Amino acid sequence: MTTHETSAAPLGLRERKKQKTRERIRREAYRLFAEHGYEATTVDQIADAAEISSSTFFRYFPTKEDVVIQDEYDPALADAIRSRPAGEPIVDAILSSLKGSLGAMLQQDREDLLLRTRITFNDPAIRARNMAEQERSERAMAEVIAERTGRNAADLEIKCAAAAIIAVFTTLVRHWVEGDGKENLAALYERHLPLVSRGLDF
């Protein structure tokens, strides 16, 4: 994750330990979800598999749903875009990021991303929570676009642009999951995200 790592200050020992614990919790949770199903897996089972207490689990994830909903993609994308040349159009900046660090992250997380996205689309409670998460992603994208354009993130055009980008992301990920992840997700973005910048010309 070149652009993500170089844009952030090195983590201290305490933060690295916390990050490893978070990753272990998520890894064991996804393994249990894959083996037993999301609904049948309990927080106690996840905590036991991760060799932590249930109270420690809740210090990292407020609910079981948050293991599925929380991820690092928004901050990684924001960091990657901020590392791109200032005058580069936002869609080009995103696509360049997907060819590098972010694309590598998506490929590395392929199986986990497939699993958690299926859960997100199929579980009613998580699907409802994910609507709020999508709105948060839109706000984060609007902030990045505003930084690059010198405009206000509350400007309606900026908010619409951010909403359009996140909507395309969501649609492409759904298509990718419905195809069992057989297509290259980064390639899907490269083919279809330019629709946002060129407009609806059909």
C-alpha cells in the first residue's frame, strides 16, 4: 500500500498492537461467518477464536455488525487521491489509485470482501446500517473533491459528484459479488467509473 503508507505517519508500538488485534478479530470473525453463517456466529465465539475477552471485542467493534461494516477503504482511497497531482480530475485520480495501492488492497482482500459484501446485501439489519455508511462515504468523498477543487464540501454540485461516484462503486461491487468475484474489480471500475465524468451520453 505505497500511497497509503507514505502519506501516514508510522504507527507506534501500542497502535501497531491494536491494529494487529483488530485484524485478528476481523479475520477470525470472517472465518466463522464463512463456516457457520453470520447469524449463527456469536460475539463470544469470535472473541474465543481471536483469544480475547468479549469486553475486548466490544472495545474494537461496538457490535457484531460493525465487524462487517467497518473497513479501511475510505481512508485509503482518500489518502491515495490526496497523493495524486492537484490538477488531475477526480475520476482520473481514483482510477490511478486503483491501478496502484488501492487495487492491491482490493485484490488482497478479495475473499473477505466477497463474504462481507454478501452479508451486507443479504442481512436486513446490516443493510439498513449500510445506508448510513454509504452516506458517510459520500461525505468523505465530498471532502476530498472539495479539497482538490477549492470549493465547499456542502456545495450541491460537489455533493452530487460524490454521491454519483459512491453509487457507481456500490453498483459495481454488487455486480462483482453477484458474479462470484470472477471479474477483476479494479478493471470494472476502470471501465465504468468514467461514466461519471463523461456524463450520460446514451
